[in-house]
Amino acid sequence: MTRTSPLYFFIFSLFFFLLNDSIYAQRVSQKWHDDLSCRSKSPIRELTDETYDVRSYHIDVEISIDVEYIKGSVLIVADAVEDLSSITLDLDDAYTINSIEGASSFTFSNNEIVVELENSVLTGEEFTLKVYYEGDPPLAGGYKGLRYETHDGGEPIIASLSTPYLAHTWWPCNDGTKDKADTVLINITIDDMMVSGIQMQAISNGVLDEVESVAGGKLKYKWIHNYPIVPYYIMVAISNFQLIEQFYDNGTESFPLMYYVFDSSVSQATNGVAELPDVMDLFSDIFGPYPFADEKYGMTQLGFYGGIENQTNTIINNMGLSWFMVSVHELAHMWFADMITCFDWHHGWLNEGFATYAEALWIEHSQGIVQYHNYVEDFEYYSNGSIYMEDVSDPFSVFQTIIYDKGAYFLHMLRHVLGDAVFFESIEEYASDINYQYGLATTEDFRQVCEDISGVDLTSFFDQWIYDEYYPKYTYDYVQDGDFNTVLGILQTQENNGWRSVFEMPIDVTFEFADGTDTTVVVQNDTVFQTFGFEFTKEITAVTLDPDNWILKSAISGDLDLSVNEHTLANSMVIYPNPVKDFMNIENTSNTEIMSIKLYDVLGRLVLDKKGDVAVTDVSHLNSGVLFVEIATEQAVIKKKIIKQ
């Protein structure tokens, strides 16, 4: 979908958000919730300070339930990546900083704290800071941050919404993708109170270590998370939750599945999560073991938002059956987004494309390959823009449809290019590679894994689908003579729209015959116009290009003025060596004479024109690069391509 105006897509998002009986609607709702063109009142800093490496955060905050207020401290333990006398932290400047232990001074403006360290540190040395702060939590863009809402007619629900780099809307940190803390301690103090007869609880990442009674009739919930984590996946949710618990055990690993839901939703959620252990089985088989098995997998109900893949504890609108595919999507994120995090949001498709494609894998597993293909049709994306996001400076325009849908369709196409065995081996290897596990990855990292496993150079494939725009537009035709010799022609026409001239792709082609049988062949299409010859023994009645839609494309049957003789003649002309350095040879096995050859460069300029004997041609004086050879015979003009070294 092409964006036309923020208001249009707000209405579009809200409309689908309300359609709780549609699985696809939940996917759209989730996506577009992160795509409203809003702005916060202050600039939002997107760059992580890479001069230091956070080892741990200890967040100790008191969050008021009755009024919107937070007060507390964050202890930061970090190592210096270079010699340091100052560092930068992120915090929304709606807050007041009361003091910073370990700082000689600081300045605070435009959501940025510049801290002058009390003592300079050398490269590799550890240092600590403790920031004391308080204030009324702001909402970035009007809807993200530590958000206060209600459910079931007025019962409180408070939750953090921090993606893509908005953790600093509720606590001071080194925000962004590039600095994962190894350990996080999260202490959340709230009033010890009951709402509708149910205890208010504070939920977070990892494992609940202790609930401590503290002065003033309050409870302190102490959570510990011992896996590397980016700041924006650290979460808090506070409400009068009921706990639904499953225990996952596949014989290799075991851990609790914990679902925090509203009392009114217990029955609905119990049905909605019943199959999640089966999804966990599938993803563990395909991607490798669940990444956070020493702790848990949890989901927490919000009632007012789509879903965010907070590490070990997804937040989600609800857990009913109508939201099941969102639950599948968010579970897949534990591997792709949480464990392996995109290096920066330019590569955000590595999060969202993988999780969206995982939905289709579940459909294939549970309903079969036909339904898989039907589901993938929902990912077709025909608008402009590249999967690689050029501009990610605005946090409210990061979560574009293209990284979900076209990102997923890219994986669908890659699967067909590599074949199932190599594709799934590549995915598992990527998810288990120690260079990326619990760390960061780029598109090039993923491509390298696929190339290492497959032995195939995928540069062109990634360039045309990840970094370029649009899709191929095919016109195809065939001709068959009385001996059933067949020529198939494929013409790519998207250059007429100003798009790239060629998408190099393997294409399935199905031929249907008069006797009711059919056969499917694969052709490698890599030029604007290309013909392929076949020797069949029966009459063709129909031809279909890419019948299972393995390629994002348009395809129409049209008249390409094909000739069986011309194609046969072209196959009888072999140019060698190719690439050529000094002398180009033409082997002519046809019964027709070559009259002349002409060579053109990529700009269409004639660079060589030779008549008569052309079996051997000196091309040593020509510039390196792609050359197009035009061979004129008595019967036809044949066009071929060579590389000049």
C-alpha cells in the first residue's frame, strides 16, 4: 500500500484494529499501529553512543497507579570502548534528573544527557553511573512510552511501548539497537492494592526473583533477566492480571509459558494459547532451540495495542483465537529481533520479515502447502520503496508494511531459489551462528550465511529484491512446430515504467498438453528478452509462468513473434571463450553461413563491425565490460552477450 496521508492510514489502521475476528486484520493492525506519522515534542536521538558498552542495567522505579508518575534510579555498569571523560545517555527531557552518581557534572536537553565522568576511564575499564530521576511519563508521538490506559470499564493497565528506540521515554539508557546489556535487574514498586478483587501485579522480562513488601503499603517486584537485551525490549506492565501457565518440555529443554491476562479474558485466552506449545515445537525444529529457555516465554495482555516482541514477554492486545497469528508472529521474534537483532533499523526486515514469514511456515505445518501459498499471497507488495530502509531517523516511520510483507515474500522467493533443504539449513545456521546469536546482524551477514551453505553467489538476488524497488513484469509466449519442437519466449517490460531492466530469476514454467498431462520446467531468466527451446512429443494447449507464485511479479501472455527456426539457429551459434580476453571464436554448427558480426557496448554504441570470415575475431583492443554480439546469417540475426576482460 502506498501512503497517501497520515489521516488515511490512521482510519485504515483503526478500522482493521476493530475487526477482531480476522487473522489478517490483526497483522495489519499490529503493523499500522507503529506507522502513524506523529512527532514527539522534542527531537528523538537515533544513534547509540558506541564509546562504551553497557554490561548491566539495574532499574529501580516506583510507578504510581492512581496518577501518571514515575520516580526511581537506574544503575549503569559499563566498559569503556575508548578512553573516556564523558558519555551520552538518552532520556526524555520531560523528566527531572535529581542527581547522577559517578558524574562530576551533566547537561540535559533535547532528550540527551551529556555526562562528565567523575573520573576518566581508559579503554577496557569498567565504570558505573547511577541516575536518579522522576516525572510525568510523556508519550512519544502521542501513543508510545509508559502508557496509562484502562480495561473492562475502568480497571487500570499501565505498560511500556518502546520500539524502535523509545526506551528513553521511561528510563535513562543508551537507547537503540547497538548496545545490548548482558544483564538487567528490574525492580518495580507499586501500591499493594486489589482491583475487582484481584491483586495488582508488575510484570517484566525474565524471572520474578522476589516480591517484597516495602514501606507505605507498597510491593516491590524484582525481576532478573540474564540474556543480552537491547533497551527497547525491556518492559513493564502493571494491572490486575490473572496467570495462565503452561509448561513446555520437548525432551531437550523445558521452561514455563506464562500468560498474564485480564480476568474477563481467561477463558478466551486459554483457548487462544492452546496451540502455542506446538508452534514452539515447530520453531525450535526450524530455527533451533528457544533462545531464552533458562527463563520463560510470556505474553501480557494490554487490550489497547497490537503487539510488541519484548524479550521473553510479548505484549499483545489479547490472546484469543482471532489474535493467534499475531501470537505466532511475536513468538518468532524471540529468535529474530530479540536473540538476533537488526544491526540498525535500516535492516529492520531481518526482524519483521522473518517473523511474518514464520506465520506462513506455521500455516504450512498445520494446514499444508496449498494453504501456505494462499497465506503468502497476503504478502504481495507492489508499491515502491526498498526493503532496506533508507531513512530510519523518524521512529514513527520505521515499521512500514514493506519490511513485513515484501520482507516475508523475499524469504519465500529465496526458499525457491535455494530449494527447501538448503534454505532451511541456511535459516537454522543463521539462527545458530555464534557471530549473531544474542548479538546483531545485517542483511549482508544473512546473505553470507546463505552463500556459505548453498555455494551460490546471491549478490544479484539480494541487490534486486532488498536494495532495489518493484518487481518484474513478464510478457510470455510460445510457438510449436509440427514436430512438437517448442520455443518459449519471455520479455521483461518493467523498464518501460522506469524500473530496473532485468530481474534475474529462476522461473517455473508449466506446459499443459492435449492429452491432459502437464510438466513443469525451470528456466533461468537473466535478460530482457530470452528464448528457451524444448523438444516435446505432444501438443501444448496452455503455458503458465510461475504457477505457484514463487516470484513477486505480474505476468501476461502476449504475442512475441517467435520462430522455432530462429531459436534453433541461435543455439547452433556458440561463442567461446566467454569471458574473452583477446580472440573471440564462433562455433557454427548450423547449415547457414554467417554474413557478418557487430559488437555493441552497454550504451548501444557500435564498437566493431566485421564482414566475411568471422570464425575468429580479434577483440583485444576493445574496452572491458559487457558486449552485445549481433550475428547476421542468411536466415536471421542472432543476438548474444559476452564479457570482455
